[in-house]
Amino acid sequence: MKLLANFLCVFLILALAHADHHGDHSSDLPDRCEGLEMDAAVVNEDGVPYFFKGHFLFKGFDGKAEMSNESFAELDDDHKVGHVDAAFRMHNEDSPDEHDRIFFFLDHKVYSYYDHKLEDGYPKDISEVFPGIPDHLEAAVQCPHPDCDEDSVIFFKGHDIYHYHVKSKAVDKKEFKTMPNCTSAFHYMGHYYCFHGHMFSKFDPMTGEVNGTYPKEAIDFFMKCSKFGDNSDNLDRERCSRVHLDAITSDDAGDIYAFRGNFFLNTHYENHTMTAETIGHAFKELQNDVDAVFSYNSHLYMIKDDQVYAYKVSNPHTLAEGFPKPIKEELGLEGPIDAAFVCEDHHIAHLIKGEHMFDVELNETPRVATNERTIGLFKKVDAAMCGPKGVKVVVGNHYYQFDSIALLVGAKAIPEQHRVAMDLFGCDH
Ligand SMILES: *[C@@H]1O[C@H](CO)[C@@H](O)[C@H](O)[C@H]1NC(C)=O
Ligand SMILES: *[C@@H]1O[C@H](CO)[C@@H](O)[C@H](O)[C@H]1NC(C)=O
Ligand SMILES: *[C@@H]1O[C@H](CO)[C@@H](O)[C@H](O)[C@H]1NC(C)=O
Ligand SMILES: *[C@@H]1O[C@H](CO)[C@@H](O)[C@H](O)[C@H]1NC(C)=O
């Protein structure tokens, strides 16, 4: 808490100085790229992580802070508290009153939310709902069977760890000796993460064992930032980051280009290596935040906002004459575009915009977007690419493989999930 108070103090001074300087009040919001120590973290029912800091909430891995009471109205009622101590999402299929609820812990009170609405009778005392669990918690995370012996919640306070069995309400107190004191924790994509300060460690929920080279910087894996620390390893970070990709494509040589924020990852087919560098270095007219990219005719067509940039693939990459051009003029469609791809030996760019896909015959002039159809499976696609095995559609941390465009458009059920970091870039941590 002392650290937090110091930090808040420094932050306020900086924020005030900044606001004063620019007369800009948006800078009163905390910036997650400063390496914040989060108070609590929880993954919502759609798999979107929420990070809590003071009165603020960060949704997902990028974007600005919001007031937490905009999403969870009652959380800020008690202004003396001013922050969430811990949060978790309940997994208890036997109890429809509790299953999928998000529980928040503030001092000695617990709040239960379903679909952003406070459940009747809450807030309640922690001792009433979770007998044997102390007040003033530091972190909490659900641990469903079989990750834990039975469906459990793990509560953290200092070095003490409490395994709370949701069925029997039995409490098993342990010490996770090798683990730092967590200030927040969550269960994400099959792994358990403990955040401490601006670092995090992946741990075994039963034993508290931490394997591999932890702790790591939380912003490297869980935040989209324009800059990272001096010690940040660009290649490791861009391969392993859990932040969604902005755009992806492979060129004629089979090299993959994957864009995220200010950086891109490039796999080199010929020598089986990868490199990561800033977009500004290789594509200086573009700098950052690519919306979509496709490869065609030895060029990378990169789409950002309402402009298209065509770069000839060479060393260095060079912007083709006359570019950037408005998307409307070049491809016959208004931006923004979420994803784009061209399949081998075809001359059709497939553009995905929200739930809709359009085809643009690239051999024709003027080019027009035709054949509009709905992709029923995904509300929003982050990136897509086409190769000899068909179409890969990237949504968040996962990609989905479709043998053909027809199968993508006609699909009724989500196919097997592949992990972007692991299955595309070989990051196993
Ligand atoms: C959230 O809290 C702030 C003060 O902390 C208050 O001004 C605002 O009206 C609250 N918003 C909602 C939606 O309750
Ligand atoms: C961790 O918590 C214990 C109390 O259980 C406390 O004595 C210790 O100082 C804490 N460690 C850190 C690094 O804050
Ligand atoms: C750590 O390694 C041990 C032995 O390989 C394994 O049993 C355990 O599940 C690992 N824990 C984590 C958190 O990866
Ligand atoms: C692999 O190939 C790429 C592209 O040709 C080149 O930039 C890189 O330096 C090569 N790496 C090694 C280790 O040879």
C-alpha cells in the first residue's frame, strides 16, 4: 500500500504537471504503458481481461482507462476505499446463482455482478460469503477442476494463499514460498498469472511453482504500447505478446509479416529466422497501427484509416509511386478495414469490415468492391491471411484455419482454436 501511495503521489504530480502544461484533462487518466501496478484483474465472460487501478478500469490490452463505475456502477459508492482489492470470475456450474459471476473485493465487502448488474443483497461481508477468507485481500483467481483438485478460488494476501473449495466451502491455507506477493492475478488462456508491481509470473495454481524465466514485464505481454522499456527484447515480446495483432500477411517467398502497434515481426522462410523491428524503420511513411495488409504482385498493400500504402517488397521496402491513396479510390470501399487477404494465384482482394466481407477484382480498373456477404462466426476480425492451406483468421489471441473462403463464410461453428504466439511464432511461454 505504501508503494501504491507513493506511486499515486508521483503519478498525480506528473499528471498535474502534464495537464498544466498542455491544458489537457485527458492526461488525468492513468496510462497503462507507464508500468502500473494493477489492483485487480479478471477476465470477463467474453474472454476480455479487465484491469483495475484506483477508480479506473482498463478493458482488454489496449485503449484508454475508463472510470470503473461506468461498467460496475456501485463499485465507487464508497469513496473512502477508492480501489478494488481483488476480483475473480466464479466457475461453479452446479450453482446457477454463482456461476459466471464476477466477484469484487473491497476492504471487508464483496460485490457480485452478473452481466454488469449488482446481484440482489450485495455488497455483503466477505466472511459471510466466503467463510474463512480474510478481509483486505490482495488478489484472487478462480481455479476450476482439473487445474485444482476441485473447483476452487485462490485468494492471496501477503505470503498466504487460500484455496477455497466452492462446493464444500472448505479452506486450505498454504504458503506459495517461491512466489512474490501478488497484487492481482488472473486465469487466461489456460495459464495462471500473478502480477506484482509492474512484473508478472506464470505459476502453478496447486503448488505456486514458477518455472522458466519469470518475472517478466507485464506491459511486454499484456499491453499495447508505442514504446517499451530499454530492456525489452523486441523479438521475444512480439512473438509472445498476448495483445492481438493488427494485421498479417505472407509474401510470395512465404515470409510472414505480422503487425502490432509500432512494431512488426518478420519470419524469414529461407533461413528459418525471425526479426522484429519498428514499422517506422521499414515502412517510414506508415509508422504504426496498421489496420490490414495483403500481398499482391510483389507488393505489400497496407491499409491504415482511409489510406492504402503499397510497398514493393525489397531491401529496403519502397513505397510505390502515387501512394498513399484513398482506399475508396484504390479498392472501391470506404475504410476502416479490419482485415484483408489475397489467396495464391488469384487476383481478388478479400476485405473484411465488421461482419462483412467484400471482393475486389484487382485486375480491373476502376476497382470495385462486390460480392458483399456476412461472416456469421465473428463480430470482429483482427487480421487474416491466405496461404496454401487456406485462410487463417486471427481474433484476439487465437487464429482459426479454414480450407477455403466458402468454408469461412458458410461456417456455423467455431473451428479448432490455434494460439497465435505458440502455433504461429513458436513462443511456448
Ligand atoms: C462515477 O464516479 C464519479 C466520481 O468518482 C462520479 O462523478 C460519476 O458520476 C460516477 N459515474 C457513474 C456512472 O456512476
Ligand atoms: C509479502 O507479504 C508478507 C506478509 O505476508 C510481508 O511480510 C512481506 O514484506 C511482503 N513482501 C513484499 C515484497 O511486499
Ligand atoms: C513447472 O514444471 C513442472 C515440472 O516440469 C510441471 O509439473 C509444472 O506443471 C510446471 N508449472 C508451470 C506453472 O508451468
Ligand atoms: C535471414 O534472412 C533475412 C532475410 O533475408 C536476413 O535479413 C537475416 O539477416 C537472415 N538471418 C540470418 C541469421 O542469416
